[in-house]
Amino acid sequence: MNSPNILLICVDQWRGDCLSIDGHPVVRTPYLDRLASRGARFRHAYSATPTCIPARTALMTGLSQQTHHRVGYLDGVPFEHQVTLPAVLRGAGYQTQAIGKLHVYPERARIGFDNVILHDGYLHQARRRSRPFEEIDDYLPWLRSRATESTVADYADHGIGCNSVPARPWPRAEALHPTNWTVTEAISWLYRRDPTAPFFLYLSFHRPHPPYDPPSWAFETYLDTPPYRPVVGDWWQEYAEHRDDHNPEALVARMDQRTLHRARAGYYGHMTHIDQQINRFLEALAEFGLAKDTYLAFVSDHGEMLGEHNLFRKGFPYEGSARIPFLLHGPASSGIAAGTVRDEVVELRDVMPTLLDCAGVPVPDGVEGRSVLPLARGGDGVLQLPRGGDRGDGGEWRRWLHGEHTLLGQSLQFVTDGRTKYVWLSGTGHEQLFDLDGDPGETVNLAGAPAHAGTLETWRARLIDALSGRPEGYVRDGALVPGREPVLSIA
């Protein structure tokens, strides 16, 4: 039996609620909706460490943050993991190719891929005018080679920062947009691939991460929607000391309504643009006769707060930042029932074992994620923690997930099963408890309500269990200890 091809599509900063098939009232993603309707959709998928570097480490290694050690965003740390998704598939005879964003250090590290065609977007650490851009990026040299462009052309020419709220349309021809370039390179690679081997293609888009600069048609699609008024919880003042209203790259700010509306138009415009370009690639895949033998997974590394609770960007424990889309589609023989929707809590570390399972390749010892393929086929899966929680082996699927991220001078910790969420801010000791079923916007903090005291105690105990023995000392004598020095890596 021939091995199937594996296609992993990863987008950057795409919220888990931003699929029209998920009931979103504004954003339209018809081609991803079709994929979901013909495969499986996981409604409670999370990024346990919701920024690019730690999230992508989990994605490629199948490890939790306690094991891969990255609990915050830290540039310049060499990627030293040897057991990666591409390395394992390569060892099993797959041709492995990455196109787009990889975000590892050194930037040209292949982490097990046969080849990488790279565009990570604007990397502050790597961009130095004294350093040739060819060392860190393949898109920019390509852009400068176009007849319409100068030798100093840049994807940052429009002046919008790479983490900024201001939005405007892409100023060049759509074919020159990084999203189109990624797909153009992928289609070109299909001509050059080895036809005697199955392939693993990591198709990784930098957008909808800022800058919010989709093509004008995509931007204008969402300008005419009702005014954007983000939800703001009764607890947002717990972050007020970090408020920085006049900084377009602020993590905490109160922005004017027009700026927010345009930001949403740019963000959603990126999504609809990517949706169409994914369809462009899938049509090419079908024309090559490869679609019928290919498994496809669609995920994001994390979400985007987009002004909810006066918070922006990522790294936060709230649904806008930590919840991600996760779709799985397979060949007719895959056993994945069309339109499957699962409510188990799943995470980025589950992608590696899932795709190895799809390929029929054994999962290496030490991988902590679990394949969701049995869930997509209608099964019960396997438990992640013998104690009934977040890690380990056993007889049923995990019941809850532990996530965290160091941000704003403290560690933002959370535990959730997709229906209830407990959040602990290590710097201040503030606790938050949300009923996600009744309050998906996380607007009401129930932590102080006497009626929810038992629930609060249960979820606090789960976090204590997850953090016990950690070097930061977040737990002492069976209790959470605020004010401890946070770290970006626990190695």
C-alpha cells in the first residue's frame, strides 16, 4: 500500500472562532468551510503557549511546554530538537518541504526538512541592514527581482509595523503579496518534487499576522460591515497598569473605534484572501492528481485579541489569543466521516502524532501529544494523563489542558476543558474563572462568586498539580505563590 501525502497548512495569528462554518457572523471562509464539511473540525483546539516560537516548537515536536521548555517568546535560541515531524517523516521515506514561515533560529535551520523556502515576515532580531536579506528570507530577493520593483524594495515599504493595529490595503499587485507568493512557490514545487516518494509539505502563511495589509478587494469587503465593538470584560482593569493608548503596537490600550474597525477589516481581509489562495493550491494539487491521496491539516500557531478586553496581539490566556482552528481532512479511505465536529480539548502538540498516524509512521517515544485521527474517525481516543488531566497515557482522551505564557512581567497561566477556564496571573495573584459555554466572550469573572467557589477550587487544584515542582516556585506547600520571577525558558 502506497503511503499518503501529508499537507500541513499553518497560518499565523488566526483566531479559533474565525471560520464561517463555526458560526462567525462576519468573516467568510468558504473554501475552509468546505474542507471542514468534508472532514473533521475540532472546536476546542488550543495553543498552550500562544506566541509564534513556543507554539511552533510544540507543533513540530509534539511536546508540551514543560518538556520543550519554551514558556514565553524568546528570540535567538537555537532549535536543537532532533525528533521533529519532518525528520520522522523524512526517515520514513518522505520528501519533506517547508514553504513560508518557519520561525526558528538559526533562520536557515531545516529542523528535518529536505529543503526550506523561507519567509518569516519581519524578524526584528534577524533584520540588519549590514546583513544580506538572502540569508534570512527568500521572498524579499524574489520581490526585488520583479521588473516593477527597485533593488531596495521591501515588504515594509508601506510603513505599517509588523505588530501594529493600523491597517491599509496592499500597495502592490496582488500577485506580489506574500500570501500569493507562498502558494506560487508551492505550486512551482509540485513540478519539481520527487514523484517516486510521498511528500510532506508544510505550507506556512505569515498572515493574518500584522501588518494588516490584504489586497484592496479583501480589505474593502469588511469595511462595509457593522461597526466593530470588541467585548470588554468586567476584569480588564487587572491589566490597566500596562495601558499604552498611543502605541500602535501596545498589548493593552483603548483604541478609537475607527482604528479598530479598520484593523478588523485588515485582519478578516487577510483570512478571506488566504482562504482563496488555499483553494488555488488545492485545485493545483487536484490537477496534479495528488489530492485524492493526501491528508490535510489546517491549524494556526495562536490567535489575536483584536482589542477584546482592551488587549491586543497574543500571549494571553483568553479565547481570542489561545484558541485556534484545527481541521483534518483525508482521502476517501481515511475513515474520517464528513462533517465530524469534536468537542474534546486538543492542542498543537497533537498535530505531530496525528500526521504520523495518518502516514502510518510510528510515533517516537517521548512525544507527548496524541493523534486526533481516532477522534476524527468517531472513536474515543486516548487519555493524556493517568491522573485524569493533561499529560501521560491512559484509556480515554484528556479532560483538560494546561497552558501558559510569560507576558507583561508575569506568567499568565490557564487550565481549560473548552467549557470552563481558570486563569491565574502570577505577578498579582489575580484569579479568573469563566463559563465558556454561557459566556464565550469571557466577559464575567466568576472567581469571586460564592456560588462558584467549589468550581474555582477544583480548577485551581488542577493548575497547582500542573505547576508543582516547576523551578520558578509557583507552588509552595500546595498553594499558588504570586510574585515569583517569571522566565521565558525553564531549561
